[in-house]
Amino acid sequence: MQFGTHGNLEKHGFARNRFWAIDDNPPPFPESTAVKTFVDLILKPSEEDLKIWPHSFEFRLRVALGPGGDLVLISRIRNTNTDGRPFSFTFAYHTYFSVSDISEVRIEGLETLDYIDYLRGKERFTEQGDAIVFESEVDKIYLDAPAKIAIIDHEKKRTFVLRKDGLPDAVLWNPWDKKTKNMQDFGDEEYKHMLCVEPAAVEMPITLKPGEEWKGKMELSAVPSSYCSGQLDPDKEHLMALILSGALAGADAAS
């Protein structure tokens, strides 16, 4: 559940590498929503988890598919400590988008925002461009990002629309060619066909007292490329969002 490195924890926390249980009797979606197909997953700490992060929690992840192909992820994290201790964590969904060519992609919705640049010593800058395009490695956290972000793929004539709630930041990442050559799980040319745009809570860690619960939500949809940033609520002629690796693995939390 953690973004970045903290103490003895691995870089992206331990939740992404654990076996989750399926809730056989989950609460239904509200009647007002069109979503009917979903599964609820539950993660609770094991004895080994408590050795590396000594807090009791319950992490529920709802994965839902809308009638038009929208993918919805809803995360709930509850502090179940019985000793009165609060805990803090950061969080990111690791959404890897499949794109035609990274040089043909632009991002709209992050213009004029402040960001932390991990390639420049975690210094803080302000985005200057009208839209974000890619010509080299990028590893940034945009702060106070809007609820809706567009990932526009010109060659595929397709736009991914990312909607988020409870996750104020947005991570942007592509390793580019040099770093890719040193990554065992990346082919040398695969950086050209992927992009991470990750809803996150990084700058300000989330703190929960015992009994308190945090909720975060992400919705992904794909629309024809006539969509643009000025139309963040187009008519829903949605296609199923294509992602390279499951966003499920991206729930990274720990103190």
C-alpha cells in the first residue's frame, strides 16, 4: 500500500504481493449505479506482515465492470489496531496503459500543476506546457491533480479517461530506453508502448486512528479520440480500457 520506500518495506509495499481472499457475501452496489458485476477482495495482515509493519488493518478492494466496459476500483483501508495506535500510509494504483507509441501520446489535465520530479532530486516545479508529451524518461508526482485526466493516443484514435476520488496526486512514469535495458521485466523496446498514470496519495500520507477507514476510487474508460480535455464528460460510447498489467497489483500501502 506504500508508494516509495519506508524502513524495511520494499519499494511498493507488500499488499501487491499477497494472496487476497474473496468476500463471498459482499454488500451490494447502491441501487442508483448501473454497475452490477463486481468482486470484493479482502487483505488482512499475516504474522510475517506484522513483523515488517506492526499494525493491524483490513484492506477491501472492490473490482467492478460497468455495462459499457468501464473498470472501477474502490479501495477501503481500516485501522483495526486494538492498542490505540494510529498508522500512516501512502497509496497508488499502478495503472500501466497500453499505447501505440509513447511519442504519439499526450496527457491533458495536469497543465500548470506543481509536481515533484524524482529525476531531479525530488525538487518541486510547476508544469509549463499546454499538454504533456514524451521525449525522454519521466518520473513525476503531480500534486492536487484534478479528478479527471485524459491520456490521448493519436495513432490508435483512442483516449483513456481516468477518474479518481480520495487520491489527490497523480504519478507519471515511463523509464525510456536507457533504464529499460537494466530492467529484467522490460523488453528493450517495450517502453515505447506503455505509460503509467497512477492516481495516488503521496505528498500527504493518510493517517487513520483505530476504527477509522479511508476510501479511494479509480474509474477507467476509453472513448473515441474526438474526446478532448474540454469535454471531460463526453457521451458514453465506452470501449473496454486496455491495460498492460492489473491495477489490482497497484494498491501499495504501508506506513
